[in-house]
Amino acid sequence: MAQSVYQITNPKAYKKAGPNDLVELVPPPGGHPLIIPKWVPETLVYGIVNHEKIHLSGRTGNAKTKLVEDIQNVPENFQIICRALGYPVLPLRIFAVEMAIFEAPSELWQRRALADGNTYDELSVLIQCLQEASQLGGDVYSVIHLREFGRVHSSAVQSGLPDIMAEGDILSPGGERINGREIAWLCDSNYQDEENSTYTLVPLDDALKRRFTLHICMESLTPEQEAIILQHVTNFYHAQAAGPQKLRAGNRQK
């Protein structure tokens, strides 16, 4: 088989790989490596560095969460891809927000809270994350990660997102201006580019869909790609098993 899996830690091999070739990311400690077409992690890193509004979509089980975790939790992956694309290597900070906690558009901004028997308006988790991200400035690649925004309670919640995902300053409920120019947005869902509502609970809001500047649709691997990965994994375990055998043989010769 002509194609192989290219190691991201091997600069020459990684540079040689084409956009559709399979690359192996560095796994987190104790985790399994992710093998994925090269264009996917590179496009994600491109979007983060350039403060894009990214829609990461695909069926359940297509490794969307795994991809984000390996970029976030294994700095080496993000750094190598930044260097390969010619971008400055800066720390990455991802602020994850679960969309299922919001029941109405107004709760994206603030919600009623209770303290000492009194109620008051409390800034939402999303607005708090935006405030913290804006304070980091340009010394960090900041990302607001909206997790599973296709599984909100209703499409009305989505309708409130375009106002927050605005260009430039974001005006908080308290009147504070939040600089959103240096913040990337990463929204993952089961939506598909061609069949938007097939794998989700609610249809994708049209205004929100237009707000995205970058779409990454993770498709299932082809049978050929699965065969390449299987061969790669088999070779790896054969090499692991052969190591101790060679060592024992060497000891016997001594």
C-alpha cells in the first residue's frame, strides 16, 4: 500500500504528507493516538490562530471531541502544527461551555441566582469566559468552545448566539465592553454541511450558520484509510513484541 501514516513528531515525514494523508497526533499520557487526515487538525489550528468562528461538525464517533482534546491537552500537537503553518507558537487556552445548561436566549447573557435569600442577576458562564479570554490579550490563543450546540433545549437558544459572536466589541449586561477581536470560537455539533438537522435535536439556526467563517466537517474514514490504520497499528504492536524477543536473544548469545 503506497500510503502510510505520517508521524507528527517527525518533521520531514509530516512535511511530506499531503492534505488527505493520515497523520498520527501525539496522544495524551495513557491515551490512544488519533490518526486523522492532515487537513483536519491543520484547518482547526489555522482557524484558532486567525480568530475564526469555527463550526466543527460530524456524526457521533467521528473523533471531534478527541481532536479538540488532543490539541488542547497535548501542547506538542498544537505547537508542531503552528510551526508547520508558519505561525507564532503561543500558549493555547480553550474555555469550554456546555450548551445544554442554557434554556433560553437570555440565559446566554445572565440568569437569576439566589444568595442569602435574595435573588440577583448573575453573569452567565459564557460571558464570564469571554471576559477572562479578552483579558489574556494577544499573548495567548484564546478559544471559546461551545460544546454540542446542536443539543440545546430549543433552537431559540441558538438564535441568541449571533449577537454574542459579533465582530469587534461585545457589550456585557453590565455595560462592560469585551474585546472579541482576538478570540476564536469553536462550536462542535452533529450537524452535517449537506444535511443540517439529520443527527441533532433541533435545526441549525440560519443566522447562526451564517456567522461561521470556517466549517470543518469530519467524515467517516474510507475503507482504504481504515486498512492503512489497521496495518500501521499491527506493525506497531509487532515491533513492540519483537523488542523483548531481540533482547532475550542477545542475552543468550552473551
